[in-house]
Amino acid sequence: MAEITLQKRPGEAAAVRTRRRIKALARGWGAPLALVLLLAFNVLFTPNFLTWQTFFVNLTQVATIVIVATGMTLVIATGGIDLSVGSLMAIAGALAPLILSGALTGPLDPGLAVALAFVLPVLAAGLFGLFNGVLVTRFAIQPIVATLVLFIAGRGIAQVMTNGNLQTFSNPSFQWIGLGRILGLPVQAVLMVAIVALAAWILRRTVFGRHVLATGGNEPAARLAGVPVTGVKLAVYAISGLLSGLAGLVVIAINSSSDANLIGLGMELDAIAAVAVGGTLLTGGRASVVGTLLGALIIQLLRYTLLANGVPDAAALVVKAAAILLAVWIQRQGEGR
Amino acid sequence: MIKHPLRILTMGLALTAATLAAAAAQDLPKMKQKQAYKVGFAQTESNNPWRIAQTESMKAEAQKQGWQLVYTDAAGSAAKQVADVDSMIAQGVDLIFLAPREEKPLVAAVMKAKRAGIPVILLDRRVDETQAKPGRDYVTFIGSDFIDQGRRAAEWLVKSTGGNAKIIELQGTVGSSPANDRRKGFAEVIAKNPGMQIVASQSGDFVRDKGRQVMETLLQANPQATAVYAHNDEMAIGALAALEAAGRKPGKDITVVSIDGTRDALQGIVDGKIGAVVESNPRFGPKAFETARRYAAGEKIDPWIKVPDNFYEASNAAESVASAY
């Protein structure tokens, strides 16, 4: 009996091989395929889809998610997770108008104020990110709990800074980061592409990138092999903080208003969804920044498609969740073998 | 002899029924006539200009009247608000002003106050009418007529566009009563005007950033739109950003109308970008305290006291900007 079950006819073996090949293909090409399908649907059914303005609208709307999700990809690659990104955006977003208006430091030279409004909030967010890293490494707290601390407290800090009040401002040189154009392209889109390219290069071509993946793949082994695991983790959480701070600035610059209660609300989930759809392993050890970009684009385009075609909000949420599930399922096809 | 117990039972039943009926018809707790009162104000949250203006108005009026005000902020939690009302009952206030966060959870707070003999006046939102009624369980509801706000926005839009417009509607938070009612009132008027058409209607959650993003998308799909109706000012301001980014000229080739009356929106009218704003008045203080005094004097109070809402357009916006919230 055993012999019979073990023996496979040549045709069957070939079929298994083909199936495996299709699965592997699906895993590698699931995200781009989904994106192409969505694009095709929109070209056919959504009015005025093929215009530059539509392209720019989508790029500007997705930019902040991609910027945050890039940092998230690095954190997840080490086997961690960062729930505090939305709150760190709020801290940076609350800080910048305070600096611009001089409420924090007293009156400043306008040029200096703008420079500080760019640098200080991002640095502050970076330091809070570093704090996450310290909790994870020094105190060995699970990342999901460690970053939950700032997820809760961070927004509180931002609200205390502003008394929970909406701050409105108008400063064209600061708002360039959200409203300006470089060679006709929205600034935040250029920023997004640059950050993705840099992160992809770091992950693939540098020693640091290797260390990130090694840490996530098998931490004890990496430690024994001499990878500076603690330093790597501190670095990725700090990077995630810095990028969140930058995204916070972009959000307030577009709206010329800053509401500490709302900046980056729910961003951690959008970012994690983008990373998951993009094919990065949530357990660490395998990561793709370009995949994250594709994942974010899929979610963005899906949202655009539903809105533009008049699907009500409640239904749209369900469709979005289903699509994420589908994308992740496609990618998991080649695994477990 | 056999009949006796039956008769006793019948009498007992009748008595019970009478007591029950009396309990159900039990009137609102009375208020003693006094020179000054200690009253509670249970606010639901204070994270937006409208709420802050409302709280300030209540505090200012209490000071003016020389009444003591016990103020609590539920920070957006219905559970905390119920506890806040409990603590007011424990402190023995004469009357409670309650801005209920949600319709059902806060019924409990209203009933507890009633049992403790403390009258309640609801501000700006209601509680579930099937479980607690004005005039029986609480004194009255003081608030704006959201349906009428929607109607007034629509009527102005019909007039200013000559009855011809393709409208993009930015709704408030799905399921909230201001969003539902502002949509309903607006749709009523639009339905009577065949030249007016709502080409797209989606939620922007009452928030500027989301209002902008949704507007960007809807505008791409409906470039033929000639008017925007936003359920609040923050979304309208977000929509202005989206319109300008798309190269449209709000106030010239597209008409914007919204509801609330914040300072930024009135400035928008002055700048010629927003056509008109229906006010949703946050200044409840005078009306609320006057109602409490009338109730203490034993006057009959209507089940709904409407807060008068102003209307701002190009002719009167400039003079109101400074006093707006």
C-alpha cells in the first residue's frame, strides 16, 4: 500500500511542479498583478481616470502612508512592530506650528523658524522612536506592548502641547513640503520615491540591511554570528520615528491646520496593512520596501475606486478588508513548502 | 367565604395597578425657588472649537448669574459621562445640564438623576426618545434644528445658482444625527428643484483632512460639479484646498456652502471663496440658564427649545468674523 501511495505517475509529478511554479509566481507577482487589475478596472469604469490630476491626487494621498510604512517595513523586518507611528506624527504635527508661531521659543527670524519647524519636530519624533527601541532592547519588552506605550501617551503629549485645540497657520515656505512641486511633481511624492529607493538600497545592498534581516530571521543565531542586534533594533525604531515625524509635517502642511487629536489617527493600521499586502513577513526576516510601496498603492487605489464610483463608506471598509485578505492570501500561496 | 380571598386579590391588583400608573405618570422633580443655584454641566468632550465655545458660554453665563457651576468633561467616553452625572448627584446639585454623548447609554444617567429628584436639561444632542421623554423624564432639549440647517443651506444654493447646479455633498460622520439630519433637510429642498442634482455624496467624517481627500477624489470623478455642500466648516475648508489644487476657483466657477460658522469659514466668505455658512450656534449659556430659571418658577417648558442659528453670506460675514469661535 505504502509503495502505491508514494509512487506518483510522471504526469502527476509534472502537474504538482506546475502548480508549485504558479504559486511561486503568484507570491512574487501577486501585488503588481492586483495593482494592474485595479488600474484596468478604473480605466474602464471610473470617469476621468486617465488624467495627470488623478495621478497626482493619488500620489499625494498615498505619500504619507508610504513614508510611514517604509519605516514600518524595517521594524517588521527585525521581527518587531511599531504601533506608535500615528501618535508620533501627531507630536511632530503639533510641534511645528508652535515653532512657526514662536509660541514655544519666542519670536524668531522667519527663515530660522521654518528651518527649525522642519528639523525639531522630526528629531523629536526620532527621539521618541529611539525610546521605543530602548524599551524593546534594554527592557526586553515585546514590541507590540512597548510601542503601545507611546501609541497611547504620544497623542496625549501632542494634545497637552496644544490644549487639544486646532491650530491653523499659513506659511508658504513651510507648506512647500505638502503643496509645492518639484519639476511638476508634488514634493511629497518625490520625497516618497526617494525614501523608498534609499530604504530599498539599504536593505538590499548594505551591511546594515543584512543585519536587519538577520535579526528578524533568527535573533539568537544573529547574535552569535556577531550581528549587533541591539544597535540594529535601536536604529530601526529611531528611523521609524523620524519618518513618522516627517509624515506628520506633510499632513499639516497640506491642510494648513494641525489637530493633535486627528493627525495620523489610524496610520499604524494603514502602514501595517501596506507592509502585509506588500509581501513582507510579519514575523521578520524577509522584507521588501518596493512591495510595501505597491501594497500602499493598492490600498490607496482601492479607496479611490470605491469613492469615485459612489460606494458608501461602510461598504467600502468591508471591500477594503476583503481585498487586503485576498492580496495576503495570494502571496501566502507559495509558502509552507 | 370563598369569594373573600378573590375580592382581596382583586383589590390588591387594583391597588398595585394604581400605584404603577402613579409611578409612570410621576412628574419631573421640582426645583425650589432660590436666588442662586448650584448646577452641573456634563460636557461630552472638548477637542474642537465648537465644544470649547459651548463650554465657555456656559461658564460665562453661570458667572453672570452668580450660580455655582460644577463642570465635568467626559473626554469622549459615554461611560465616564454616566459616572460624571453620578458624582453630580452625590454633590447634590439643583439641576444638571447634560450634553449626552450617545443616545442610548446616557438614558441611564437621565433616569438616575430623575430618581434622585434632580431635573435634567439636555443640550445639543438627545437621548433615545423611546426610553426617556422630555416633560416626563427630563425637562427639555435645547438645540439647533439640524434638518432646518440643511434646508437653509439648500435654499441659499438654489437661489444663488439660479436653480441649476451639480452638487458634491461632503457628509459628516456616518450615523451621527447632525449628518443624518443635515443630509435630509438638504435633500428635501433639492428634490423640489429639478435643475439641482447631487452628483456625489460621501462621508468626510467632519474632518478637514478627510474632507480634502474625499473632495479630491470626487472632483476627479465629477469634474462637471458646480457646487459643494459640506456638512461642516472643517470639511468645507478641506474642500477649498482640494479645489484650488485642482485648478478650480471656489467662489467663481464653483459655489461652496457649509454649516457651523467657525472663524475660518467666515474668513472664507470674506475672501470670496465660500458662498454662505449656516450657523450652528454653540452659545447655549443664556438660553440654558433662562430655561432653568423659568422651570424653577413653575412655568410650562416646551419639549424642544430651538437655538436660533444665524446665516452668514457676503453681506454680513465681515462684521461677524471677530466674534466667531
